[in-house]
Amino acid sequence: QKVETVVGRPCAEDPFDVVWLDPPYDLPTDQLNMLLAQVLDHGWVRSDGVVVVERSGRDAAPRLAGADAWERGYGETTLYWFAPLEEEES
């Protein structure tokens, strides 16, 4: 199955502590951003978990609304970490 099909559905199991995405380097950043949003929106990662994305350091950085983000470069590769923001209590 294509990853878009899988992450586009609600997580059937318990959410994961870590979700690792290693998409092809030629995947456009806007498509990657859509996948990241689906991972968060469909409950694939725990509220205290992280999503890690491996990407070429030459590509635009992925963005994920509703998440704290940081990055670290390793030669030609950059790793991006996204942690869901805690929801504020009303």
C-alpha cells in the first residue's frame, strides 16, 4: 500500500512513540507536509511522541502546524523532529 493510503486513515492500533519518515529525496515538500499533517491528524503518534523525517539538506524544510520542531544536519542529510504541541486546557 502507498504510504498516503495508510497515513490517510485513522491509526487502527495504539499510536506510536516514534514515527520515522524517510521519503524519497525527490518528493516535493508540499506533499511531504501533507503526509506529516495526516500523521498528526489521524493519531499515528502519541501526544508525547515524535515524528522524525530524513531529508536532503538541499530541500526546503518540512513544516507541521501544531508541532514543536527542531532539526540537525549530518553532511548532505538533515533530520527534522516534530513533537505534537500539548493542547491547552480551557
